[in-house]
Amino acid sequence: MVQGFSREPGTHGPLTEVTPAGLRKITWWAAAIAMGGFLFGFDTGVVSGALLYIRKDFDLDSFQQGSVVSVLLIGSVIGAMGSGRLADRWGRRRLLGTAGAVFLAGTAVAVFANGYGMLLAARIVLGLAVGTVSALVPVYLSEISPTAVRGRLLTMNQLMITVGILVAYLVNMAFSSGGHWRSMFACGAVPATILVAASLWMLPESPQWQIANGKADLARRSIASVADEATADRLVAHAQQRIKDERQSPGKGGGRRLWAPDVRPALIVGLTLAVVQQFGGINTIIYYAPTIIEKTGLSASNAIVYSVAIGVINLVMTLVAIKLVDRLGRRPMVLISLGVMAAFVFLLGLAFVAGLSSGLTLLFMVVYIAAFAGGLGPVFWTLIGEIFPPAVRAQGSGASTAVNWVSNFLVSLGFLPLAGAIGQGETFWVFAGVCVLAFLFVGRFVPETRNRDAEQIQRELNRRFGRAEPEAPSATNTP
């Protein structure tokens, strides 16, 4: 549980530290904490249907529509950027519960919004919560996951994101006949309440945080509840020594640790993948799926129905990814995903430019989303929980997630104006070009992390970036 029950450096034997009952318990914890991912997905998806009716009630132009969608991302950037330091200061569990409470407050403001300005304020508050959980959930999952199933448990975050999106689409469909967009937003109070309750009464604190904050006995007790006493003693002692070395290492304090030469390759990979995940175009389709489908000639209500089908495909392919991530590996899944995404977002653009049938347009959209959900979507969140050394994991995940939200903001705000300026089809071709460049980057710089501990991952990152091996491992690269 401390740093993912990682094996000692250089060993490759079967994982034996966790008991079967312990693994079941960890899986339940992972499912509960992934409710944060559900909130992320729900708030991403619910606005797509609500926007069809908000724009009429508040008489919004295209820029205002885009800002209702994208202003949430400003709050998300702030939430993600602050999450690392707050998680290290308050603890993972307490911060997650706080984020759930903030989400409840933002939901209330959205439901009672009486105009464009109040709705924007609500979306910013919701963004603070969404940004915090999106950065913190991968960290927490990484710190409680056994190495052999780490990919599967980290991918659970993306599964809950897709479940949240699908539920949002179903909520949109349920309330679409009357145009009750306030009710659409109100449904978000249910998962937020569950997250608060789980954080207060079900989830343990991360043992890594407990050890770093002088609570080694609590950490030992927590680990022993899923393993055995000898394993608990060994992992706690190892973590204490690593933390001691880290604190004695000069020039490694605060945010500067992320820019240390041995950590910088991980930071470059994390930030680049964060940009790629958004500039590949996925959230323009998630946010604006009903709007895009309307342009094929279908009505608003039919567009919402088709968007539900898209949500189902998104969920099914994420389940496929969970099955494959610890078998096939992270790197092959991302490469295959990017290749298929590039091809089908190009074809989606061609469908609009050439005026192809609505059936083909929907087919290209569905295959593109399936490719994302089966690779880049879940594996990005897996990788940012794995590529950073334990000492900077929360800050590295926070920085990557913040850049992800900044990219999300830029793409979602600019999509409708850009599509109006150069054409919707041509805009999708821009996304196709990004996917091609990303394919080349991953092929050159992104290592395989499956069944590797933190030291092995960092060594491979340094090799791919042409860095010489240090004479001895630094405090930040001890697993």
C-alpha cells in the first residue's frame, strides 16, 4: 500500500504481499474513491444537454455558450494546481471530502442561477472541486494499489469518469422533454454526497501520507489490515528511510523538486500527454456531441438520444481498457489509440466537408470515441499516477492535471469560434494532426510502466531522454 506495495528494486517475482481479502478491500476503497472520477465525468457530460436549453432561456450567443462550458475549466485549473500542496498538508482523504462538499455548494448555485453571470460563478465553483478530485484520485489510487494490479485500479478512475458521462447523458435525456436543465444539474448532488460520506467514514488515509507526517503506527496498522505484520513493518521502514533521505537532500524542497534533472523527464511526459489528451479533440465531442449531431439534421431531443449511445460506447471501451492495461501494457495501448483516433477524426472532418450522410458522421464519431476510451483516455490517468517518483507524486499529478484542464479550457472555448471561422470539418483535421504528432512523441519518449517500480520507470525515462544514469539513486527515485 505504501507506494503501491512495490517490490524491491530489481525483483520480478509474483506479488505476495497482499492477501486475497486485502486485495478485495483495496478494490472497494478504489471504487469508492473513484466516485471523484464520476463527478468529473458527470459535470463534463451534463452541460452538453443542458446547454441546448440554457442558451434559449438566457439568450446566449456562441461565445457565451462556450464560456458556460469552459469556465468550469478555470476553476479546475486552480483546483488541480492547489491539490498537490493541500494533499501533502491536509491528507488525501480530508481533501477529497472537502472537494465533495465544494461540489455540493456549486451544484446548489447552478440550480438556482437566475442569469448568465450566476451560472458562470456556479461553474467556477464546480470546477474547483472537479480539478481537485481529478488530480488527487490518481495519486490516492497509486498509493494504495499493489503493483500487479496497479494499472487496473488506476484505470478505475477513467471508468468512473465514463460512467459519470453516461449517467449525465441519461439524466439529460430524462429531463429533455421539458427542457429542465436545472434538474439536470441538481442530480450531481447525489454522487457528491456519496464522496463526502465515503471520505468521512469508509476510506483510510494514504499510508504514504501518514508516514510522512509522523503517523507511522497508523500506517502500519492500515497496511497490516490488507497484508501481514512483517510486510507492514518492512514497507513502513523502507518509506521512513526514503522520506528521511528526501528531507536531507539539498535543493529538493517544495515545487523545485519537480524540476530536478532526474524528475524532469517524467514532468515533460506528464505535461505533454496532458496537452495531447485535450488537443486530440475528445472533449469537444463530449461537450458538444448534441450540438454536433444537430448539424447532421437531427432534432435536439434525438441528438441527446444519440449522445447516450456515444456514452455507452465510451463506457464499454473503458471496460475493455481495464482488462488490457495490465496485460497488453500502457505504451502499446496509447499508440494504437492515437493511430485510430487520427484516422477517424480525419474522416469525421471529411464527413462535414464533403457533406456525407449523418450515418457515416455518427459512425466516425463513435469509432473515434471508442479509440480514445480504449487507450489514451484511461491510460493517461494511469501514467500520471506511475511516472512520478513517490516524493513528488502529488505535485506531479497536480501539475499534469492542471495543464490538462488548461488545454481543455482552450480547446472547448475555441472550438465553436474556430469551427465558425475555418469550418467544423477543417477543425477536426487540426485534431487529427495533433494525434499524429502525439503518436511520434509517445513512440520516442514514453516508457512502458507495467510491472515496473518507481526506480525502474525513472531509469527508463532517463534513458529515453538521453540522460546518463546517476551514480546512485537520488532520494526522489527510491520506490
